[in-house]
Amino acid sequence: MGKGESGNLTDRVVQGRFVVLKHDWPGPHLDLIIEMRNAAGADRLPTWALYPEWSFDQIFPRDRPLAGRAVPLDPHRREYLDYEGPVSGGRGTVKRGCHGVIIDSDPGDDRDRIRIDLIVIGPSEELTPGELRIDRKPENRLIREIQVGRNHAGVAASEHVFEWLPRDSCG
């Protein structure tokens, strides 16, 4: 990590990276790809399609929590941590929405619950610390109100939600 990105991270141990890609096929959604400590060196990384409750523009806002649907996908290639451009097979394009580092994670025993402490690195290299949770919550009303794209509809029946909780500082 370069000096501009390190900021308040000097006392932290980085356990991995993540990226959120804006994917336009067949309809707009976000792909979250994470490299946690137990995935070091893996060719394919855990991935979810995120459908936030509002705007795709501010993916992990600094000033308020955010929630939405999280659809577990097949693991994506590690190359997508750094890739922007066309996706093979005529499946649209991806563009980096945000990226950052993972400071701590609790992957759970399966993909029904995951907690990640992360620091989002914004376009101007500003740092936004927070916690991202992905959880299976079938009783949550939110998940039924947020529509998912048709390519994810079958998997979305698993009714996962994500919650983003920003923190005031990296310290």
C-alpha cells in the first residue's frame, strides 16, 4: 500500500483486499469480491451480488448505514480485484465502484454469516472505516422489497442481506 493509502493504517494489519465492481449485465448490480485471510493465494474468491436499498452511486457512505440484498455467487477470479472492462461471454462490463482493505474478518462456518471490518479507499484516497455484515435473515422485510436482477433471482431465494455500518475514524 502506498503512502497516500496508508494514512491511519500504520497500526493495522491488513488481512486482505476487496473490490466492489459496478456490473451492467444483464441489469445493474454491484459485485463484491473479497480476499480474506483464509483465501490468500486462492485463484477464486468469495463473491456476492449486492442490491442496495438506495443509490448505486455512494456504495459505502461515510455518514450513514446502508443495507440491501446480498446474493451469493460462484467465486470470481482473483484478477477481478484489479480489473475493469468487458466481461467474457458478452456479459457486459465492470467498473470499479470502490476498493479497500480488510482489517479483520469472521467468515463463519459457511456463507450464511460473515463480518468484515474494512477500510474503503475512495477516489481521492480518503479512508472510510466500517463494518460490513452479510447474513441470512429470512424474517427481514427489507429483502422482499428490494428486487434483484433476473440472472440472480433463483439464488436470491436464499434471502441474504448486507449491512454497512460506517465508523467515525480509523483509529
